[in-house]
Amino acid sequence: MEEVCHVGAQAISRLTQLGLSTEMIHQALETAAADARTCTALDAPGAAASLFWSRSNRYMREQLIPEDWKFSNRLTILRTIHPSGTFAITAMSASKGVGDPDAPVRAKNPKGAAIAVLVELNQQLGLFPLEDLGITISEETERNVDDLPTWFILYRMDETGIAVEVSLPVKMHGKYVDTWAERIMVDTIPFGDGGAEFNINTDDNDDQGPEFDVTYKGI
């Protein structure tokens, strides 16, 4: 399956087709980052990362639920489900390359069995018609959330800002999600001159960028 990248006006159009927008994603991530910055060394290790992940999904939901989206926390995957019931989204951290159509990107942390099953389903749905997989859609029946393709809102923070893209995962190598059917490039959220103060828990020894995620069972 060949990866398709959307940039510029094409990316904006593709986001619109998914019921999303740059402004919506930026608002969720900026607000989540502000919450995460309230954590200090007196919090539990990884608290800022965990809070950012949780609040990113929460603030996306707060914007989307009034538009008739639904949500599920099944298997600790924080999915928000499109009103059509045909796909879901979830936010998670990624490594270098986020938002760069010329660079590879992968999920930052190793993932468990639940994500592996989700990614495999995404691949199957891209290769075969839904009816061939025994999945039918009607107005009278709702599909189980585990039967839905799931897009990832990928984020990565460094001292300059938060890089973002919305991508559809279709393959893992080992425990890392690293192959995508589509990648939609979203404008970076810049920090400006105050970037160093805005950054959260930067670890200079981490070759994948700052520790800005936490691994949960099932994610």
C-alpha cells in the first residue's frame, strides 16, 4: 500500500472531509499543553506527559461531541467516533518526522496488542471492501468501535513548538506503528521566544525528542 501525503490546501480539504480543521486541532493541543505545564517535579514521574495525552483527547472531544461525535475509552484507547460511525480518531505522541512529508514517522512509544489489532484492521479495510470482511453499515445498527478504522492525531514537542499530523496507520514493525496509508500535514504550533519555558520535560539524551507520552496497557 503506497503512502499518500496531503499538504497545503489539499491537507485542509482532507481534514474537512474528516470533519476536522487545523484550528480545532491546534486549540486542543495548545490547551492540553497549558494544562501539562502546571506539573512540576513534585508530581509523579511522567505526569505532564500523561496529562497532555489525556487532555489532548479530551479537548478534541469537547469540540466534536456538540457536532454529534461519540467517544469510547475501550481498552484505554481514547477514541472519538465520527457521527457517521465509519471511523474514529485518537491523539498520541510520535517521534521525529511529524508534520514533515519527506520524513518517516512512527509512534513514539511501543504499543500493545490492542493497538496492533487496530492497525491490522486499518490495513484490512484498505485492502478489502467492508462487506468482504463481514462488516455492514446501516442507519439501524451501530458498528462496534473495534470494527472502525482509526486515525491518529500525531504530535511531537520540541523547544520550537508542537509538530502535528493526522495519519492512518496500517502496519507495525515490532511494537512500533510506523507505516501509514495517508498522512495529512497540519501546521506546526510555534512557541515563539518563550518556547524553552513552554516545553515540557525535555530530555536531551532522548534521540526521539522529549519524553512527552506515557505508555498505558492497551495503547
